[in-house]
Amino acid sequence: MRIPLLLLLAHSVFAGEWKRKWCGKEYRAGQPISPPGGHFPFPVTTTTPQLVLRCNAALMPFLPDDLVDNSSSLILVDALVRYKEIAGAQPLIIPSSPDVELFVNVSVDGMPLTSGTVSLNGSAAIPFSLSAISPRSVPYSLGCTATLSSSEQNFTSTPTKLVYLPSPPDSIGSITKLDQRTGGLLAKRAFTQDPYEPIFPVGFYTQFGGYLEGNDGVLEVLKRQGINVVRVHPIPPYDDLTAFNRMVDKMEELGLWLMYDMRWSYMNSTSVTEQVISLRDRTNLLLYYTADEPDGSQDPLAAPASAATLINSLDPYRPSSLVLNCQDYFFSDYAAGTPILMQDAYPIGINPNYSVVYDTPCTTEHGCCGCDNCVGKFEDIRNRMDDFAMRLEVLGWERSKSIWTVPQGFGSAEFWSRTPTYTEFLVQMIVAVNAGARGSISWTDPTTPDIKAATSQFTSALPELTPFLLSSPLSSPPVHFARVITPDRLDFGVWVSSRGEALVMAANLNYFPLNVVLDEVLSATQFKWLGLVDPRLVVDGGARIVGTRVTFGSVRSGAWIFRVIQSSWWTTLRMQLDGYIDIFTLN
Ligand SMILES: *[C@@H]1O[C@H](CO)[C@@H](O)[C@H](O)[C@H]1NC(C)=O
Ligand SMILES: *[C@@H]1O[C@H](CO)[C@@H](O)[C@H](O)[C@H]1NC(C)=O
Ligand SMILES: *[C@@H]1O[C@H](CO)[C@@H](O)[C@H](O)[C@H]1NC(C)=O
Ligand SMILES: *[C@@H]1O[C@H](CO)[C@@H](O)[C@H](O)[C@H]1NC(C)=O
Ligand SMILES: *[C@@H]1O[C@H](CO)[C@@H](O)[C@H](O)[C@H]1NC(C)=O
Ligand SMILES: *[C@@H]1O[C@H](CO)[C@@H](O)[C@H](O)[C@H]1NC(C)=O
């Protein structure tokens, strides 16, 4: 986040010129207005269906430790049917029978690896033998070809990377893999036999100077508050490198993961190299962070991707991340190459139409109101998440990148007339999670006790939430998901696990009470044949379940875990037909 004048100016001075635009828009009064450009090109709509064949490795990267348990040695094949010319789209003649399958051959570097089937408009995980290839630092080129069984149509995927690295050298202290089945992180210390831990990161961008610096007590409090990723951004000059290293020591001791921020130096390859080399032996380094709102400050378009490439060459065992602030400004350039993409739409307490800081109107071509092209509602967060997800699919990056959210944890300054409350903070998180966020790092700590309490409320439920939030129909166990947004602005996420449990996460986006019958929500999903019973509240944002109704006060929310029952033989049959429930356990 940011935009504070001072930082903006500081940044511009570094860049050697005065930046007078944010997201490509002039924001000072009396200046000529010109269209910002850089809009994401919408894919052309087609009248005939297109098949988009996509092939990805289940894990990024694979390591020799995956030889022990082959359950993740999988190639993920997606056979999307779309009426749009997205990346890799090829015309499709839809066969008369709807239950057709594609036969898929998978190859690495042009050599056959495995084969399997995928249903039309479906996804499949095809097992392969990792021992058939050798570990190396150079990625393999992964490609698929597919034939439609019922007709003579062939399809080819755009090649992606399969990375199979050697076991880490001593200079690497921990490993973080991206699970491309779920979008989640899997992390562990290097040189241990411990299993990888699925991590749904929840934390804050955390001030170093004057807060964390030289103060172990702060870390202990954060640990008690359940903050599992502390974001530290050493803003130069950070003269006290000793204090920084002592802090990382303490974090290692407390088991707190570090997201290491290089916002001020990510364009300086000498500096990035020094920093990565000095930190990569840490046992708690979860991931790197490069550019902070490079689209807002209009950094060179290729800068984030080249930082990610450099980091990967020095440490291929952890991913890198960045945050984009603009709604639609050179998205594909700034997002390229970086696996974790964050969005930071901050809608609370803004005037979306008029800039109180710069005294100008805000439009799609002009002005800066603290939230780019926003309306000042929770929907800004959802729309930003959905826009990003849509663009990733268009570009063919939907499995190789995960989207995280940056909830607004500040206010009462600049564009933001007030600070979010406890309930508003949880609503921000839930709207983003229901839209697919795989992590939540708020700007910024120190913050209010209410926002800390809301974060703790969420993190205390993580052991129960993570199996649902980091899941997909291709994970084990398979979990199916649906989102329902009611016309009166209730936002529901529903996860149904084949283990016979369901998670419902819901928020009322209105500043007045509302309630809804849960079955009405379910009837809008593929789960309409299921009965959800015995709700257990796991995240308390003030909403309640009373009988068959979910009751919400003003901006109240909640998450519940249910037991799933089948109400009749028909349900059982129907579920089996639909393939929603594979092994259904009733107790
Ligand atoms: C393909 O699946 C998507 C959802 O994944 C759905 O929205 C779309 O309608 C399906 N298309 C066809 C042609 O079945
Ligand atoms: C995975 O391991 C199981 C048993 O350990 C074995 O039966 C199976 O063939 C293996 N799968 C592949 C694709 O190698
Ligand atoms: C898959 O491989 C088999 C065996 O090499 C070959 O006969 C078949 O034509 C291939 N199919 C596709 C779709 O490439
Ligand atoms: C599809 O691929 C197979 C195997 O490579 C080939 O025999 C067949 O002629 C191809 N069909 C078309 C329509 O190109
Ligand atoms: C880049 O980083 C190096 C190493 O920290 C430093 O010596 C150099 O001054 C930096 N260059 C610029 C242009 O800031
Ligand atoms: C901003 O302008 C739009 C369109 O004129 C209007 O509907 C909306 O209420 C305004 N929002 C605020 C917060 O003033």
C-alpha cells in the first residue's frame, strides 16, 4: 500500500524524475487529462466454442523428497471450453454426446511422460513417475496433446514449466512449494523429514523501525495473536543490520514465517543479490516480496519480472510476490514472472468520486482517490479479485499464480476518513477469501486492537479452515466450491469436502441487518441435493445461524463447519452421477 505524498516523492526522486501520475492518471489539480492506457485487452468473444488445453505440474518445484510419496507426482490437465479467444484457444466441434473424454499425452522436453483422460470442460490429475526424469536446475518444458475420442480433433497445450530441482544445498534453510492444485503454499525446514505444512498466510506488513526493531516482545505478542507471517520491510537506510538479523533469529525461534520485502531495492540487482544470499539460509523464510505497487508508481514494465527471475536464479526454493494497486494498468507486464500476486483495494472511508487530498475529481482517466476505479464498497475488493482471476485465466496463468488479498488495516488519514472496525475487517477478508484469496496480509501493523482481534479471530480457526481454503476438486481429499452472491449483497462461500464436512463462510455487505434461509443459498449451487447439519461457528464476525436461517446484523459475518447428510437415495445417486462426492463417509 501507500501513496503518502512523501513516499511518492521519495520514490520519484530515486527514479530521477518527478512522477505526477498514479496508475497512469494525472492526479493534481489543473493538469491536462489524458487516458492512462495500459488496459488489459479483453479476449474476443467467439460464436463457436473453443477448447483450451492447459497442462501444469502439481507442484512448483518438485524435489527428490517427492519420490518417497508419489501422491503429488501429478500433471494437472484442464480442458476448458470457452467462447472466448483466450491463450491457447482452438476451435472445437462439440460432440453430440455430452460425456465425452479427451485422451491426453503428456511430454517433457518432447519425450513421452504419461497419458490419461480428461472430460470436456473438466480437469484431471494424471499420475506420472518422477523417477523417469532427473533433478536439474533447468526447467523441463511440459506439453500436452489431446484427442477427442468421438471425433478426429487434436489439441495442443501451450508449453509450461515443470521444475524438478536437486535437493537443496546447505545455503538453503527452508523450502516453499506452490501447490498448483490448490494455489496454496507448502513449506518446511530443509534437511528434516517433517512433512510439508500447507500454509494459508495471515499477517501484516509490519513496521520495522520503531516497532519490531530491537523489540523481541513485539514478536512474542504477534505469536500469541496467531500471526503466522510477519512482513518486514527494511526501508533503507536500515543502518541496524544487526537488529534486523537478531529479529529474524527471534522469528526463527518462535516459528514465525518471514515474507522478506525488497520494495526499495528490487530494481537494483546488486542489492537483491546481496540480500537473497544473506537470507536464503534462514529456516523460516517463506517467500520474497519485490515490487510494492509498481503499477501505481509506473516502475519500468519489465522490472518486477526481472527481479523475480534474478531471485529464482539465486534461490529457486522459494517463490516471490508483489502487490498491484491499480485496477487496470499494464497488468500482464507487472504480474509476469511473479507467482504470488496480491491486490490492495482499500475501499473503506474513501470518497471514490472526489480526491480530498488533491482536490480533483476521480474518474477512469483522472485523479487519485486512494482506491483506483473504486466505488467505496466491499465489492471493490471482490471485483479486484475477480478481475485478476479472470485475467490470469485469459493469460494461461491461473494455476501458476495465486492471488492474495491486502485488507485495509489503517485509515483516518489521507484518502481514508476512518479506520475499519472489527466487523468490517472480517468482511474484507471473507469477501476476498470467497473470491479465491490464498493469503491475507494487511497493511499495516501497528494497527487498532479491533483489527488485531479480528485477525486473531480468523487465525485461531486456521487449523480447521486451511483444509478447505487450500483445496480443490483435484486435491486429496477433493473439495468442491461454490460462491453465491445474493441480490441483496450477502456473500457466501461454500466448500464441500468428500470427507462429509462443509465450510460456509458468509458476510453481509450492508450496513443494516438481513437474513436468509441457508437452503435458498445452497439451491443456487451444485450442492442443492445436500443437507448441511450441526453447524459449528469457527469464525465469529457476529452472524448467527438460528434454525434454518443465517441472521446477519449490519456488516456481520461468520464461518461455520457443518456435517453433510444425504437426504434420500436420489441424493446419493445424483451425487455419484455428478461426481461431487467420491468416498462419502457418514457418521
Ligand atoms: C465450462 O465450465 C465453466 C465453469 O468451469 C462454466 O461456466 C461453463 O458454462 C462451462 N461451459 C460449457 C460449454 O459447458
Ligand atoms: C505410486 O506408488 C504406488 C505405491 O507406492 C504404486 O503402486 C504406483 O504405481 C505409483 N505410481 C506411479 C505413477 O509411479
Ligand atoms: C498418444 O500417444 C500414443 C502412443 O505414442 C499415440 O498412438 C497417440 O496418437 C497419441 N495421441 C495424441 C493425442 O497425441
Ligand atoms: C490427430 O493426431 C493423431 C496422432 O498424432 C493423427 O494420427 C491424426 O491424423 C490427427 N488428426 C487430425 C485431424 O489432425
Ligand atoms: C545498488 O546496491 C548496491 C549494493 O547494495 C549499492 O552499493 C549501490 O549504490 C546501489 N545502486 C543504486 C543505484 O542505488
Ligand atoms: C459517486 O458518484 C456516483 C455516480 O455519480 C454515485 O452514484 C455515488 O453515490 C457517488 N459516491 C459517493 C460516495 O459519493
